[in-house]
Amino acid sequence: MGFFSFLILGLIAGAIAKFILPGKQGGGWFATLILGVVGAFLGGWLGGLIFNQPLTEFWSLATWILAIVGSVIVLAVYGMITGRKRANS
């Protein structure tokens, strides 16, 4: 998969992850892009490690599921980290 297709995958996976998780997560579209790309990378790494299914093809259902699951994980961790900072401020 190319660089730009990975960015598009990350942006869409991040947006879907924001839709799936309840509550308000901070950040605009740029934060969604960054968290989505990091989540897609995490999902691809975990998919390759656990299921032997890396992110190789853009239109593969397994690629999208792994990217979205990775983005949900990254967004949940991001929410916990930023939530603690706001509570202590």
C-alpha cells in the first residue's frame, strides 16, 4: 500500500473510531489523521503479529477492520491521557 493510500486509510479509520467511541474526544481533523494513521499502523502491526494479516491491500476488509480496531485503541489511550491532564489542571 502506498503512502497516500495509508494516509487516507488512517483518516477514515480515525473518523470511524471517533464515531464508535462514546463521549467527546478532543482534536480536529489533523489530530484524527495522526491518531488514525498511528492506529492503522498499530492495527497492521498487531494483525501481522497475531493473525499473520498485515495491511497490504487498501480494499481488503481485513485491512479496514485492523485499521479501525487499531484506531479505536489509540483514540481510547489518547482520551485517557488527555482526560487526566484536564482533570489535574
